[in-house]
Amino acid sequence: MAETPVPQIAQRPKRADGRRNYDALLVAARTAFAEHGSDASLEDIAHEAGVAIGTLYRHFPTRATLVEAATRDGLEVLVSHARDVADRLAPLTALTDWMRHAVVHFSTFRGLVGILAQSMYDEGTPSHAMCAAMHTSGADLLRAAQRAGEVRADLTADELFGLLSGAAWVRETTRAGKDETERFIELVIEGIAVRTAGP
Amino acid sequence: MAETPVPQIAQRPKRADGRRNYDALLVAARTAFAEHGSDASLEDIAHEAGVAIGTLYRHFPTRATLVEAATRDGLEVLVSHARDVADRLAPLTALTDWMRHAVVHFSTFRGLVGILAQSMYDEGTPSHAMCAAMHTSGADLLRAAQRAGEVRADLTADELFGLLSGAAWVRETTRAGKDETERFIELVIEGIAVRTAGP
DNA sequence: ACCTGAACACCGTTCAAGT
DNA sequence: ACCTGAACACCGTTCAAGT
């Protein structure tokens, strides 16, 4: 039988005091990650949340589980956003709109896109489930745009995520503003879109 | 008067024993970086080179100076390669050929492209001088291709380096092989090249 | 079931003593 | 001018004791 890796995913505790600490840790973690990136001090996060370091480790046995829990909601929004645009917008418009949102979410804080890129193909990683869901979302939008003949047919979903991750990494490392990010994504889209004949 | 930041650059010692250690440290560093990325253990590098940790710090006061010294030669090759292709090849071919080489050099080891992207716009960083030279090389090739009408005129050199760095980052994080890298760069080029009219 | 914080481990960095 | 390695500092991680 093949080994089925079971990734550690943080569970929100049932007891009231545990749940309070769990929530406070997530708030502190999101703030710390936003300011110092994914390698922010765990000691500081625990202190900011008003708990001892052992409590942090009890709820989040590894840094990756804390990152996963801190980003889960945002990425869930991204997945449901994909269904939304697929219903409301034309295929290419839907895809590019979703790509813009994906790049923003992937670069929520410094280091996140690296963790997500890793988790995409590594089962047994806390963020893998969410990454697989995003992969499906992106692949669906891509396929629709390709069926409509608006995106080059030879582009794979993996390549799409390579482009998205690369754009997100550039955004996080250059601390690019809204305009530069928009422009950069535009360049990427030019590379994958099928150019319609001029007038 | 404006502050002129003077970046620390490692100097090859004049005394024979110092030079031996300096060289041994560079060899050990290149091996360690290739295997463990830019955050490889400095203790291990010193041990591998057969010197005490203090000797490493004497020659390379910061990790950034060691990275700079370990990558200087390779990036010099890249800069002279730019002059080479500018003389030998047609503008767009020269640019794309150089882009391929740049992506490979930028992803020599995990973490390098992040350091270079940082150094590009941060004077006072050891790698800044080499990054500025690369920036000039790339900008020259880009300008020539734009004059020939083969690359979109509105692309800036900074955007070109964003695309190159992004591609290098994807390569280093996905440990992509030669074919995937080639394909990925092709997608980027499609986005910046001016499409010639079909037959 | 959950919390605390001392204790341990690891590694980067400095510096006094040495050649 | 260069080398050594003990000492210090910092931080991640564990775990025995407690509620």
C-alpha cells in the first residue's frame, strides 16, 4: 500500500480558553507576518497574543501550520471568487480578473508565495489542500478561456501557476505598488493571450 | 552633502596564507550555497575550508559579502556575454539569448535571485555594483531591440529585470529542468515581443 | 484539555590571545 | 597581517509541572 501522508492542520479548540488563545494567536500571527514576513519571531507572536510559547506550539506544532491557519480564509475567498467570475464574466476576462486577485493573495506577506509554491506539489504539507483547490479553480478558468480560443491552447495549468507565482514574488520583493503590479500582470497576460487580428 | 554609502566588498589578501584561506572559503561557499541555498551554515563552510569561524568573518564580515565574492565571476561573464551577443546577433535574438543566460545565472543557487533583486536598487549592498553593471547590459540590449521595432517600445529596463527575476525565482523554487525553463522564458518573451503580421 | 516557563539545542557573531 | 576558538547572544523547540 502507498503511504498516504496526512498533513497537520490546526484545529480550533472546543474549550473556551483554548479557543480564545487560538484566535489571539492567529491575529498576532497575521500582524507579525505582514510586518516581518513568514519567518517572523514565534516568541514575539506568542507574547503579542498574551500566551506562553508552549501554547503556541500546542495549537500550531510547526510554523507551516500557523501560516496555513493564518492564510486559510483569504485563500478560500480566492477559490470562491473563481466560481463567481466564471458565472458572471466572459472567459478571458474571468481568467485575468482571477489572476489579479491570485497575485494579490499570494503576496499577502513576504515568504508566503514560496510556501504556497512548495505546497502545491508537496502533499503532507499543511497548505497542500488549499493549494490543490486553487489549482483546480485556476485550471477551470484556463480551460474555459482556451475553449473560447482566447488563450493559447498549449498553456498548462502548472505553467499558469508558475507565471502567477513569479508575478507574486516580484510584487513581494520589490514591494511594488498597485500600478506596477497591474502593469506586470498585463505583460504576463500578453504572453498567454491569443492576439486577435488588427482592423 | 549626500551620504555616499560605501558597500563592503571582500578583498583577496596579499599574504600567502590569507590568500589560501580566502580561496578555500570561496570554494567551500560555492559548494554549500549550491546544496543548501544562500542561508547555508557559515560554521560548516569554515569547517569545510579547514579554517576557524573567525577567519571566515575576517575575510567576509557579512553573509552578503561572501555571496557577492562567490558569484562575482559568474556575473562578470554574464556582463561580457552581453557585449558579445550585441556584436554577433540580431537585436531580438541577442536580447533573448542574453535573457536565457541571465535566468540561469540568477538561479545559480536558492536565494541568490532574492539577494540580487534587493541589491539592484539598494546601494551600499555588496552586490550592487555588479547588479548595476547587469542593469546597463540588459538596458542596452533592450534598447537595441526596441529601436529595431522587435520589442514593445513601452517596456522599461526595470520591468525587464522584474520578468527575468521572476522567471529565475520560479526556476529555483520548482527546481525546473532545462526544458521547463526554456518554455517558461519563451512565454515571457511572447509577452514583450512585437508580433509580426501573419502571411 | 489546556497553560506555563524553565531548560536545552543550535548557530550566528564577537573578541582577547596568539603567531 | 592573519588565525584560533572560547564566550556570548538569540531564538526555536521540548517537556515536566501545574490548573
